[in-house]
Amino acid sequence: MRSPTRISSPQPSHDGAPAYRNPYEELAELADPSPEDDDADLGGRKDQPSGVGADSGSSTDSGSGDDGEPWSPPNHRRSSRRRRGRFTAVPRTAKALIGLVVLGLLLVLGDRWVVMYAERKAEQQLQKKLDLATAPNVTIHGFPFLTQVLGKKLEQVDIAVPDVAADRVSLAEVRAQAQDIRIVGDLPSSFKGAVVGRMKGDVLLSFEDLNRELGASQVRFRALGPSSVRADGKLPVAGKEVSLHAKAHIRRQGDRGISTSVSDMRLDIPEIATYRPGPGADAGLFLHKKAAEQISEDSGKAQALLSIPAVAEKLGVQPPQADRAQSDGRELDRITGSPRFVPALLGVNLVQAANDHPQLARKLGIDPTVAAALAKLKVPELTDKLELSFQLPKKAKGIRLANIDVSPEGIRADLTGTGLNFGKTR
């Protein structure tokens, strides 16, 4: 606690009257001594004692410093402006960089927008010119696109067209890569056509589409080799279902089409017989090996076969022996037990016998109506169900088919072309 300071009483003057003293000076004497740094801030001297009067050479309201200059308060606004000035260059540089980046992004976005617009216009033109059911997918390569637009020449354009009609079937996918393209008209708004310097691509005829579009015969296709296709399925004959099996060999037809040649076609009556259509020596209705072995062990079926002279002759059995086998079991066992009987029976064409002797066909497990219907089937009618051929659309002029290959997905062929015109070229 600060000790109280005594206030001195007024001193009398020389004439006996008390001398007048400024009351503020008395209050100043009561005040605590100011720190030295406060004296410096107030403009006073550090070695000057506190509480000096007006006649000590420095009054409290004069505020003069050691250098004799009058004291003035510091200008904080000016100093803060100086401090900000040191860092002004950095924000401006950053702003310039940000501005350049934003400008670049705007240019890129604008370029990409024009590309997408041009792609959309090209898709519409191609769909219209080629009479496509589905719009193609067009991708324009190269950056920047605007410079290509100004030069009216594109570096590369990729085109993918799904579901292209080709005769009886549809091409699952057509892919093409066009290069060195000269534009006719002004992109992107006034596109009229284009001249393609060179083009390459491929076309796919998928087994999935073949199965769907040729599915009336319930036939399924699959790869059999690099140039062959296997066909398996069901075929209705005389109200019954028979199994269909065939091979189709793929070949190029000219430079714009693909065709097939069908071979090894057969129609199976399950576990009984196989019918092979056609005029060849191997054509006809033939028993399966399992069915032939069962006949050799079944005396009733064996006697029914030997009762037909033409069949007995095919089996190498003379008429007297065939007659004795009808009543002599040992003779029948000797004939059917011969190691040559089953192989010989497998080579007998039963078409005529089944047609002339319906009871024999039934005894062997063959429906006579089915046998008759099979005999009436013509090879062209059957091969038509397995027709895989197609031609490129007529409007796709200048495009040629090259290599053909059978893959697990389907039949694929290469496409080539030069100097192709699309739309108006003048």
C-alpha cells in the first residue's frame, strides 16, 4: 500500500500574505512516478526526475524530446500501409496464375463442348445417310479440336454401330477407325459430309444374335474351328422333335459378303436312328449302334428284318437262310450272333423299308409318319435354316471385307476402305 503523501501548506510571501500555488501542481506531486519508457514515449528525458515544474525546462504539455523537436503521436495507418506494401506483389502473382488456370480450363471446356456437339451432329448424319435403325457412337480424337475445325481436317474418328441389318440377320457390332478426314461444310453447325482418306475396322456376327434371329428352328450355333461353325438343336418333323446337327464352313463371298456351305447334316431320332438328307450314298435313315445291338438280341425284331428280302440281302443273308430263320431259332442265333451282323445292319438304309413296311418301322421303334416326313425333306430346306450368310449394306460403298475368323463370340471379319465419301462431298 502506498504511503500517504503529505500536502504542504502554502508558504507566506515576503509581504506576509500566503503565496498562491497552482492546485494542479499539488495533484502532480501525489501521482506515482512514471516509468522511464513512458517518459520516452511522452517525449521526456530518461534522466530527468519526475515531477519537475514548468521552470525545469520541460513542461508536461510541451512534450519536447532530446532533439528539440515537438512530440507527435505515431501514425499507425502509414506504418500498416508500408507493411502491406511489402506483400502486394505475391497476391497479384497468385491472382494472375489463378486467372491463367481458369482461362485455360474455360478454353478446354469450350473445346470439349464443341467436340461433343460435333460428335452428336455426325451421329445424326451417319444414321440418316446409312439408314441405320440405331444411332452410331462417334468419337473424335485430337486436341485442340478447334484448330482441326479451322483447318477442316480431322486426325481420327472412331465409329461404333450396333445392330446393322444384313439380310436375314443383324450384325451385332461394326467398328471403324477413320483417319485423314476432310470435312465438307463448317463444323459444328453446317456439317454436310466428309471424305475419309483411309479406314479400318471389323464387323461381328454374334452367335447370340444368330440364335435369337434364327431361333424358329431352335438351333444354337457355336465355334467349331477357325473357319467352321457347329449347329445343334431341335427340329419339328411330323409333330415330333428330332435333333439337328450340322457343320457350316464360313467363306468370303466377293469382297462384301460372307456365305456358308453346310455339311455333315443329320437328323437324329433319339437312341434309334439318324437321317442324313441328300442324294449321296451316305444319305438315308440308319440305325444307331445301340439300336442295332438290341435288334441282334431281340429275335422278334431280327425276324421282322429278315422277312424283307431287300434288307436280308443287305445283311448278306441268302433267301433260304432268311426263310429258315423265321422258324429255326438256332439258325436265327447263328445269323444274329455273327460278328458281321451288327456292322452290316448299321449300313442298311431303312428309308424304303420303313415306308413300304410301316409295321416293321413300328417294331423297330420308328414312327412311320416321321420316317416318311424325313424322306421328304429337301437339303435346301434344311440348309436354309442354317444360312449364316450376309452382305454389307449397299449404302456402305467403298468398304470391303478382308480376313474372316470364327471366335467364341461369333464370326468376325476385318473391314478396309480408302477414299470413302459420306454425305455431300461438294
